[in-house]
Amino acid sequence: MAGNFIRSFILFLFSAMQAAAAPWGPPSGQAPTPELTARWWQWAMMHGDNGPVADTTGARCALGQQADVWFLAGGFGSSKLRRSCVVPTGTPIFFPLVNMAFWRRPGMPGMSCSQAQTAAAVNNDTAIELFAELDGAPYPISEAHRIRTADCFDIFARVPTSGASIDGYPAASDGFWLMLHSLAPGRHTLKFGGRYKHTAMDYGRMVQDIEYELLVR
């Protein structure tokens, strides 16, 4: 009995040390901001059904990436996905565990920014079973990882157009997010996700279970 307790305690300490040593968190002076989550959504919507969020293999993970941060995607709706992605060395990685965005659709001409923010928040108030794991080491998730946009934005700002504009304002984002400030060159396995527990809203039972094999080079 005592031996089992000691072994369990040693395993707990080992997991905690692994999590502490992992590169979780932003580079110095680059904490995740609501503006960064808005940028993630604009990236996610940039190519729609042909973009990284709809991609099931990771083949399109480099689409639309910018130099200062590398975005990883979950899936549209409930998703269990396994992807591979090549990430440039030294680039921070930013991704959602679970997240929602709400924006004005046709037939909602009078929707305000505050209404969009309220709608984006509802499911995240019920988020449970949030998790993240890097190379087998789990990372503890708390309410501190929840980020909401304080100002609304145009969710379709980066969508390529052929003359006709697409109105994605006002849009609001709400969710649980993590950043890896950098990963050592080589292969890494990143797992993350969570679920909502809400019966009365669209996507109220959404589940995210995402795994990436990352090749950093």
C-alpha cells in the first residue's frame, strides 16, 4: 500500500516537473491578447472550407500564416482530428482548446457588438474537461486561460474577394487559449481540447479532441 502511494507520488512529481519545463506561455512581453484571438479567427475564416480548420491531415496548416506567430486549428463543430504540421523554429504557437465566435449574419442588421459578445460567451461559460499535453506532459488549465475580445472586429477581414465585400462586423470571440513560446527543433506531439455542456445553444455540446505531430525546423 505504501509502495503504491510512493510510486504514485513520484509519477505526480515527474509529470509536474515535465509541465514546468515545457515551453508553455508567451515570449517575454508577448502575452496572448484579445486582439490575437481576433487575428486567429480572421486566419481561420480566410480560406473557409479549403483552409486549415477544415483540413483533416494538416496539409494546409501553413496557409495564411504570418511571421510573428504560428496558429494551430481545432475543427469546425465537434471534431476528433490527428494532423501533422511543419512549424518554423523560434516561432510562438497559439491555439484554442475550445472557442466560439459570433458575428452578424444576414437578417441581423441591428445586431450590436455587445450582443455578439454575449452570444460568443454563452457556451464558454459551461466549458469543461479542458486539456493540453505536450510530449506526454499535461498542462493545467484554468479560467485564467479564457480570453474574450473587448472590441468587436471583422471576422472576414482576410478573406480574398473578387470585388464584392463580405461584411463580418461586428464579430466577437470567446474561448480558452494557450501559447507555446517556442519548441526545440525536432518532432513533438501536442494534444488539446475540451467540451461544452450547454443544451440550449448551437454548438452547446461541441467536443474538441485535437492532436498534432509537429516537426519544428
